[in-house]
Amino acid sequence: RGVPLVSQANLLGISTESMGHALALDLAAFGEKSMPSRVDPSALVHPLVEEATGALRHVPGMDQTLAYLQSEAFRYERDAADLGVPVSEEQLPQLHLLLGEAAELLHCPAPRLFVKHSATPHIHAWVLHGSSPALVVTSACVELLNPPELQAQMAGQLALLLQPQYTVPTTACSTAHLAPELLLRVEQGASSFDATVAPALWRWERYADLSADRAALVVAQDVRVVVSSVLKLAAGSRTLAGQLDVDVLLERARALDEATEDNLGFLLGASNPSHLVAAGHSLAVLRAREILRFSESDEFRYMFADARAWSQAVATTDHDHADEAPQRQQPPSPTGDKENSPLVLKPPSRGLQRLPQAAAAAHKTKPKPPATGSPA
């Protein structure tokens, strides 16, 4: 479409051919999407995440680590860290548009976005008390996922920023990935971090992925897109990405027995991966099963009751937005500046505008609000 590729592409390790194919400027708004009438952040939290978060406090050295992440000393160190290339309307506008639409669909402000060179496909969320949140997308992630999948994974990390009680563990995981040397400065030092803190963070991240997948489904509005992104990230190979079969994974996810469902928390929290092998399936299959369950839940249907087509939602005037739209959920840090204010995106120029299957069903029989604490 004549959109010039950024000069940083080679520095980031992203092939210009892949970037040009994956990030056409209008693909973010091209899908057959609807604007959820309401997004309750608590409905995006998987029941096991709260339990896993409480368990972190019992890990030796974790209290000191989490306290350090909220200190001024760490904020100074984090602000000096290299997060990569900042994304904006002028720099990598395609990625900027993907994140902007995801934030609009989740009814939350868009955080800052960076792209950083890394051989590991991942998206990291950073947030600190008193500073604006940020997402860091690795170049390998841009290479591996197509635009809908990349947007779904961005949305998943956005969900972790909507719940204040999960932002510190989320930042701890991101720091352990991006700048582990910062966590070695905690009083316990490297021995405690490697022996207890790091393994506990990796286990917590497995639980957090279950919540991230829920937000990804709200934005993607297509189970196959979300499961495909999970499958590709689990395999981690660009060479194999085109050969992975989403239908095979979904079939295995639907076939999981009751015993596996009852032991989901144990399998995710297991420090020994051999438990997963003995169970005969992988984390990707478990996540796919939970995505399917959430897609059929009352919580998901309730979000899309009275949903509007995306083109109608983004075309609404600012005055109508103030009168009709639900109150936006704010992240736990100030976002009053222009850089982090909600984006107003252009409506799609083509494509059908119809509700997703779950939303269409909700129009016929509007579900009642789910009871507080009911399982998805």
C-alpha cells in the first residue's frame, strides 16, 4: 500500500518482506469485529490466578523482590533500561494501530509500546506506581505471528494491566525476562533469585496466561486466532508455523477428561515439567481448553450483549461517546497525558460488519449479569 518500511527494521532483526506482509496499515480494523458493550476486568481474571498470586507471598525472597519493584531505586533503574524502539503514529504506525484497536475494544487507555530485538517471541508488560505502563514486543514475536494473532497477544498483556493486584508480579516476570540483572540487586542476591524467586515467577506466569487468553479472545473475537497464537508461541519456530494445525490442538483440548480439569491448578503450578508429560498433554492444550470454555461462558456473552459493529463504534462523535459509552477502566498508574490517552481510530474501509457468533446469540437472548465469583 505504499507504506514505507522503517529504517530500524534491519536493526531489529525483522525482515522487511515479513513486516510488509504482516503489518498492512489497515489490517487492524479490517476484521468482522464488534465493540463490546461492557468489559469487566474481573471477568477476565481466571479463578486460578488469584490463588497463584497469594501463593507468591510464601516463596522465600519474593516479598523482598516485589517490594524492590515498587521502590524508587528500581524505578530509576527501569527508566534507564533500554526497552527498544518506541512506537507511535509516525514510527511503526501499523503496530500502533493494532495496539490502539485492542485498547479500544477493552475499554482502556493504550500504554506506551516498544519493539525490542530478541530471538525469543514474547510480549512483556511493564508498570510501576507513579509511572505510565508500557508493552515491549520482541522482534521475534512480530516475525512469528500474523496481525490478528499479534494483536490478540497484545490484548492479553493489556488485561494484566487492568488489575492493580497483578501489576507487580507482571512487572517482576517482565524484568526477569528483559533485565534479570536488576533483580539480582535485591538483598538476597543471585542465589535466592535463581533457586526460588525465578521458578516461582515462571509458574505464576503460566496462570497469568489464562487471564491473558481471555482478553485476547475479547479482542480477537475468534477462538481460532487466539489458539493459533498460543500454538505458534509454544512451538516458537517460524519454519514450523505454517505447518501447525489449530484444529488438531482444538480437538485435543475438547477431549481432555474430567480428571485433567480437576488437576489444572496442579499441572500449571508443577515445578517439574514431567507432570505435564505424564498427563499426556501440553500447556498449549490446557490453554486451548480454557479458551474454549471462556468462549462459551456467560461472562463472555454478557460483554457482547448490545454490542455495536466496530465501524459504528469508532465513528461515534466524542459527545456521543461521553453520553453512551461505558466508563473506561483505568490502569493503576496516571494516564492523563496525551501519550497514554485512548485512541480514536478510523473505521475500516471494507469488510463485512457483523457480530461474532457469541454476540449474535446474545442479541437474541440477552444474558443476565454473571454472579460475582462465578466460574467461567
